[in-house]
Amino acid sequence: MWFRNVQLYRLPEQWDMTADRLSEQLARLLFQPCGSQDMATQGWAPVMHDSLVHSIGGQWMIALGVEQRLLPSSVVKQVCDDRAEEMEAQQGFKPGRKQLKELKEAVTMELLPRAFTRRRKVFAWIDPQAGYLAIDASSRNSAEPLVEALHKALDELPLKLVNTENSPGAAMTGWLAGGEADGAFTIDQDCELRAVTDEASAVRYVRHSLEGDEIREHIAAGKQVSKLALTFDDRVSFILTDKFEIKRIQPLDTLTDSGGESDAKSREEQFDADFALMTGELRKLIPALLDALGGEVKTI
């Protein structure tokens, strides 16, 4: 499997964790399905079969299981409105604020056991050698539940977001203005520019040439690149944001044609082949991207 997005964190230096010990600590917070009165539950789930830490070539993958009950607020409101009308008819006056609050709580508790549930997994890749944790999440807010679950399960894990010496937004703006990205990166055809003084003012280009004077005029007027489509070494395409989020990761045909398609005969073997290919490419892309942005800020 390939991650669609990457939220990147720095693991503590001299982190002496092993896959077996990590699995033991994750087992403290195992995933359990929703009970009859649970709106949502989460916990660590096996990546494949019974393994909480799936290890291939020294690279680890873990998965946070999440289950949510689907109880739309509109359904609760409809039942509450019907019950409120019945209460008004019985007592001769409209129910007050306290009665309505208690009614809503009662209706929610009544409907919860009958609500459908949706289950999913949030995956994270740990590179213990390079010291990175990468979460397949579209935003930092979406990655936060997995980070919090790690803190609960592990004895100690002082994670830090990866920061670069040069601002990604300023660097991407310079690349776009000059028509060329640094290093082994090339500029594709998607971008978003925002006014520094008014984030609501934005211009987006999708599958559009970014080489015209129009782009330079936006930059000259004070807009800065907030998202830019890039390709790394003609092998992997992605979107880089000004928050150093890597999104819409996609292996290119040149990569899959050169060995990305495995001869694996089982789902498990294909999973392992994809994981090995993905981590192999991202372990090249991430350091190259950090270099292009002036290197990583070392925090004490």
C-alpha cells in the first residue's frame, strides 16, 4: 500500500525502541468495537493478521483502529421535535430548555444502539533508522488522534513536527517565480497562491501551465504559494503545502514499470512489496525535500 498523505514527525534522538517492545506497549491500548452507548472508540489494531507492528526491511508500520457510530444530528432533532410536541400536548405548555436538553440526551441514548457503525484504520510508518514517524493523514488535526494514542500507549515519546530552515511557502514561491524547483524536483501543473494579508484571497490552478506571466503577476502583487504540485526524480508526484504537508502522493509509471508491480501471489505479499517500495522511495524523497528547503531545524 502507498500512503496518500504524509504528516511528518521527528522521533527523539537515541530512541532505543524495538519492534517487539513497541508491539507490547501498543497492546496496552487495543482496539475495541463500539459498545451500545459508545459514540466512537479507537485503539491499536493489527496491520496484518495479529501483528501490531508490521516490519519489513527495518521499517515499521502500525495502525490505529477507529470505529464511529453514524447518528446524524438531523435524525436526533427529528425524533426530539416529535417527542417535544407530545410533551407539550400532555403538559399544556412547551417544554423548557432543561427539559429539551434532557430529552435530547435520552433520545441519543435510545438511538445509539441502533445506529450503524463505520470502521477504518489510520496507518503510520516508523523509520527507526532515520528517526521519522509519518502518518497517512490529510491534515495535522486528522493525525492528532494517532499521536495522542501513541502517547497513551508508550512510556515516553516526545514527538516534534519536522521544521525546515526555509519556509516552504517562501521556497515554493521562489521556485515558481524562477520557473524551476531545487534539486531533483520538477514543478507540475497544480498550485494555489494566497495573499499574505488576506488568506481568503486565493488563486488556484489545476492542470494548468504555470509558466505564464499571469503567475508572476500574482507573485509580484504579494501572493505566496500555499500548495504546489511537484515530481521527485520522475518517480513520485505529490503536493507540498506551506505547512510542510505532503499530499496526494502518487508513484509514477516510470516507477511501477521498473519493478513496482510485484509478482506477489497473495494479498500479504503484495502488501509487503508495496510497503517496501513506498518506504524505499520516501526515504529518498524526504531527505531531498528537506535539503531543498534549507535543511531541518535542529531543536534541543
